[in-house]
Amino acid sequence: MSARRRLLLILGAVALVLLAGRALAAMILDYRWYAALGAGTVWWARAQAIAITVLVTGGLGSLFAFANLYAVRGSVVSLVLPRRLANLEIGEEVPSRYLLAGALLLSILLGIALTQTDWTPLARVLYTERFNESDPYFDRDLAFFVGWLPLERAMYLWALLAVLLVGAVVVFLYALTPSLKWERGSLRVSQYVRRHLSILGALLLLLLAWSYRIDGFELLGRGSGAAEAFSYADHRVLIPANAGLFVLTIAGALVLAWTGWQGQLRAAFATISVLLLVSLVLHQIAPAIARRSASERDPVARERPYLATRAAYTRRAFALEQLAPVDSMLAATSMRLPAWDVAAAARATSAAPSQGQVTLPNGALAMLAVSGTGSGDEPGLRAAFVSLEHADERGLPLLLRADGAAVDEWSELVPTVVVDSGDGHAVVADSAGTVAGVPVGGGTARLVPALALQNFRLLTQDLPHPDARLVLHRNVRDIVAAVAPLFDQGSVVTPALAGDTLYWLVDLYATSEDYPLSARVRLGEATHAYLRHAGTGVVNAVTARVTLVVDTLVAPLDPLGRGWRRAFGSLYRDVSSLDASLASQLPPLVDAAVAQRAAWTQVSAATPGRTPRTLPATDGADSAVVRSGPTRVSLGQGALAATLPILTEDDRVDGLIVATAGTRRVSRWLPARTTLRWTAGIERLRGSDSLVAAGTRDVKLLHGPVRAAQLDTTLALQQSVYFVRAPAAPTLAAVSTLRGDSVSFARPGTAGVPALPPVGGRAADLRTQAGALYDSLRAAQRRGDWRAYADHWEALGRLLGRSPR
């Protein structure tokens, strides 16, 4: 062996050792972090699922590739490569063992390319318990669709990719030999190559048959009816067609393999043509014929049983049975509405993107705002309760204490480790021994983290004292995903305070796109046919420890949630054992309520005899700056809820879905019993814009989203209006309220104290509005702001109907 080859081998060995060492260090560090979280069993379960997935896909991919490449090697009698010796060029035959080694190496590379690492489809099969309910057409337990079908689809796509990739490599290698070449305007194929390609073609037909099987099951969720509903044609034509094509295509694959092996190319071509023609007829032409020749002439009557089945499965998929009972106490409750939209209040206070909403002991609505990043050399996180009902004389939010008293400054929080945004790791001191991190104090203890993170400064830099620990992930979503990887996280990360300790709350949902016969609901970028609450991830921002909180008394866990809790019960706690102050801050299940609203509108529109319901086409907001999502209201006695309006077809507000917060988080239906129309209501709320803008100059008027709530057992619409002076923060200009046929509005006060009356109370009449303007006049006079003093006089004249001077 030459010195050059020896050097290359040594360098290659060193590179492999370094790569293997880094992979091993990363695995060890990952396990130690999981163990520090108390989730070591989750790590082992994930590692086993990943190992099975990698070994099956990579191993089978390599074996399949080697079998085909070995077949290609068998067609090569000898391989002669030109070699120059001095001025002579002679041919040198490559030894057969080199060809075999090359085929083996290429097979390994193709196996690596085909290796899959997504272990969640396998985990869903392992941890989804039986639903003990079957679909009416295939008689399969619903766990088959939620758990097994995604895995089977992933297996099919992998197999298709493997056959296509290896087939392309085989054709390319054959093209390098005389066995497959273009000669005199035609393609010349040897008998050996023809037989090999016929077997690959038969494999593709077997995969086509597999796709027909999967398509048959998918019809229950993605039918040919309106809004992908399962229909008469799907039941009577397409399901039998897919079953027939499944058998026929398997037979066609056997025929193709035999005819191709025997060299009967016309028969092979005819087989493929017949299969394609039959598939076209059964999938495209037969359903249309079935619809026209059905014994039931009325299409509505013909589809009615299928729509009823769809409605029943949709109710179970999204727990719509929760909406059925009308709580008598809720029906008699007068809700207390905010004046501020959360997004606008956050921008006005320069708060971080995540905010929590609570009701203070006096029943007032407030936003828990968090400011700062808590990373690097920057100051730690600060928090404050921001009043959502009042504003100061400048129209800016007021800061409050937890007891509702006004304060001037934000409160400094205990130094935090976990943040709601960003990524990366952190090394912190842990004198109390409570932080869920990996010890890195000793010299050898630094080597594994330094190698795994490729951060060799950990070996030499001074670490925090005493007892330095490495928190591998600081992002709250990453931590929750580590212990609950099979669940979808809610759209919002909510902060909560217990004393001076910050917590992050993330709701978890068990979802599925393959749940059969259910309506499809879009949330964000994802589409779901099934959504159930599976718990709430509660992360201590100081210790980085996570707990999964459930309340099985209010709503039992679904089969996936039950399976995960059965396997990893040590991570779970019941809401009754949670700290009372923390439990009271659990947010409403907004994502579940939004999904329920969308599902209910589809069910009502497709169910004969029921009043069709729709979603509001617009929320009336001018800009994304002040969009806040569902309205949060106070139900009194510290209870918080979110309201989502539903409309009838003629734009009348039919009622509200009310999602409560705290220890009993459920959704209820609250009928509106009103003739109030949504679009007309938005126009009427904007009718007082001229009065709101009276006396102001060089400002832009922006409207927040319209809020719907029950005030004194009567449905009311409300909208906040903001002044925006770029680049300053938005200020609250007024709050308009529409109840019945009456529109009123309230302005912020000017005395430097909470001066907006609770909007849930008596409507602002002429006397109230005049009183607010009088207070503004007195305040402008005291501070010597004669420009504002004159503007307020003008506004008072307009209010009294006097012509401007």
C-alpha cells in the first residue's frame, strides 16, 4: 500500500471516529437532559422507535438496492479500464471482487439516502388505544385510521421512493453497458436487462395496488362530495372500485412479470394499458353514471344518510356534545368586557409577544405582560398586570398589582431560564439543586457537552458558581415537545405568575387528519379531522421543569392521550393538585373552541332541518396591529372566558361559544335571542368615528376587532378605537358599544387614574359623555394645554348639537 493511500485511510478513520464521537456525545447529553427532566422513559421510548425506523428503512433499502445492483453486476462479464504505461495504453480488467465491493458500497449509500428518522407514525400506532368504535363501511376500529393509516401511508411512500430511486440507478448503470443502448434510432435491450426491468415494473404495479387500498380508506375522510364529504358515489362506486382495482392490479403485476420474463412485450404493454383504462373508467366515469342512474332521483334525499353520518362523527371528533347544555348560570350572567385589545395593549406597553389574561380579585380584567429576554447580559424578565378596562389621561394602559392596585413600575421576576421565544442552551448556577439541567462543573463533565454542542469554550471558560448546570433547551415549546412529542401545541404560549415565579402554559391537542367521516377544520397552517384536548404543559421558567396537567373529570382523555399517560404517568398531574393561584390562570381552550365553532357551522349547514350557521366574514379590525383573536370576558368572581360569535345565513348573530378558563375549562353554547346583524352592527359602531376624532389632528384612527358578549342578558357588540401617531405606541381613543338599537361610546379619563367606566355596566348616555368632556376640559386647564382645551370645547359643542364656531 502506498504512503498516499495509507494517509487517506488514516484521515478517513479519524473523521469517522470524530463523527461517531460527536453522535455518541449528543446521544449521551440528550439522555442526561431528559433524565434531569424526569422523562428518561420518554427518551428510551423515542430511541427505540427511532432505532426501529432507521433499521427497517435503512436496512431494507440497502438490501433492496444490493439485490438489484448485484443483478446488474451479473450482467457484466468483465470491466476493462484503460491504463497508460509510459507511452503505451493497455486495457486492465477490474477484479470481480472490486465490482462486488463497489456494488456493496453503493447499496449502503442508497440505504442511507432511503433512511427515515421520523418516528412519530410508529409511535402513534404504539400509543393509540382502541376507540371501541368502528366505522360503518370497513368495520375497522377508529384507532386504525388515527394510528395505523398514517404509518401505512408513510411505508407506501417510502417503498415507492425506494423502487423509483433504485430503478433509476439500475437504468443508469445498464446504460453504461452494451446491454442497454440507443442504436440506429431504436432502443436495444438485452434479454437479461428486459427481465430485470420487468420485475421492477411488476413491483411498481404492486405499489399501485397498495395505493388503491389506501385510497379506499382515505375516501372516508376525503370523499368526492361537497367539502370533501363522503357521498353516495364514494360508497356505491369508488370503494368497490378501489377494492376491485387492488385485486386486479396484483394480478396485472404477476402477468407483467411473466410476460416480461418471456419476452412477450406486446402482452406486457396490453396489461398495463388495460389497467390504466379500467382505473380511468372506475374512478372518473363510473361515479358520474352512478349519480345519474341512482334509484333515488332526489340528490338531497340520496345524500341525507351520509350527511347525517358525517355530522355524528364530526360531533365526536371535536367534542361538540359539550356545546349542547346551556348553563343556566351562564345564561343569566352579565359579562364584563375589556376596553383594550390584547395586541394593542402589548404594543402600548412594549411587552413580549406572549401575554396571559386574568381576572383580578376585584373582577377586573387584566393582562399579564412579560418584558425582556432574560438572556445574555440583558436584564432579567419583568412582569406587570396591565388593566384591560382603563387608560390614563394619555390613553395609555395602566399598570396594576395582583390585588388590582395601581403601580408605576414593572416587577422584577426571579431569574428565569426558560423563555417563550428564541432557542439555544444556557449554563446556570443551581445552588438549590432544582434546575433540570446536566451538571457540567467538573473537567471531564464538560467534554461531552462541548463535543455534542461543538462549543469547545465550555472546556476552558469560567462557569457560574456554584453547581453549574447546562439547560439544553431554553425555548418553552422545545421543552414541552420533548415530553409530549405526539401532540400538537396550542397557538399561544401563556405566561402565569405564582408568587414571584413565572410559569409558561402551553395547551396540547391530540389531532388527526385521517379520522373518518368527519368534517375538515383548518387551524393556522394545519387541517384537522379530529381534535381533542390532551393536557396542558406547565413549565417552570426558573427550574425548566415541566408537568403535564389534565382534568379527566371535566373531559376524559382521548385514546391517544390515555395511551401516552398510561406509558408515562409520572409526568402527569391532575389539575386539582396544582397550586390554586396557578390553576386559576389556566387559559381558555381557544384553539379547541375555534375548531368547535368551525366544525359546528359545517354540521349545521349539512344537516337538514337545522338552521345553517356561518362564521363572521370579518372581525371589523382595520389592521393586524390590533388583532387579538377571541374576546376574553370576565364572568364575575374571578372567572375568565373567551367568546366566539356564530351567525345565521342572513348575518344575524345566532349566539356565542363561551370557553371558560381556570379549573373547569369547557365550551358552552349561549343563544343570542336577538335580531342584531353582524355587518350592520360593525357599520353602526363606526358611525361615531367623527365624534371620537373630534378635536384631534395628525392622528390615524384604527379600529380593533369587534367583540361580542352578553351584557345584562342582552347580546352586545363592542369595538375599541385607537389613535396612532407614528412612531408612538397606540393610545385608546374610545370604546363604542351597540346594544339593541342604541350605540354609545366612552372615552378614557384625563385625571391620571382609571377613568373608563366598566363597559359591562350602564351604557354611556349623553350625561356621561358630557361629563367625560368636562373632565378633559378641567385637566387641560390645569396643565395649561390651551390647544387641547379649545379642542375639547369644540367636541362638547358637537355632542350638544351646536354648530362649530
